[in-house]
Amino acid sequence: MAGGRFTSAPRHLRGFGLGRLSFRDMAAFLYRCPTTGLRVQGWLADNPAQRGEHYELVSCLACAGRHLVNTTTGKTLADEDKD
């Protein structure tokens, strides 16, 4: 597809609705890693129905750990406990 940013899913996954994946369907968010204190960018499938008090489990690129992050506010569950 000219100008589009699409990639085909592997043949064995196409039956699961993953025939075409688009980077436009991904949403970026920022959060602070509670282990290192660094700002980290995360990506998730954009789903407007899951806004507000919804926490997403993300793999942290800064510490290689996992954190529960509120993707709307960018605060981790550990940050919420401190407040």
C-alpha cells in the first residue's frame, strides 16, 4: 500500500483478525518508571472505551520490569499509592 504504514500478520495469525496491523491504531503514552525515575514511552492498542481509571500492564523499557500504568494520566499504581 503506497504511503500507508501497514504490515501483514504472519499467516498462522490471520484467522484471528490480525490480517492487517496499522500503526495508526496504536496510542502512545508517557509514564515515569518507579524503579529508575526515568520517563518512558509506552504503546498500546488505541481503545477509547478504556479511558479514565483504567490501568494497563506494560513492560518497562527502562528497567525491564512490569508496571500497572493509568494510560490517561501516565501515573503508575505505585505513584497512586504515594498520593
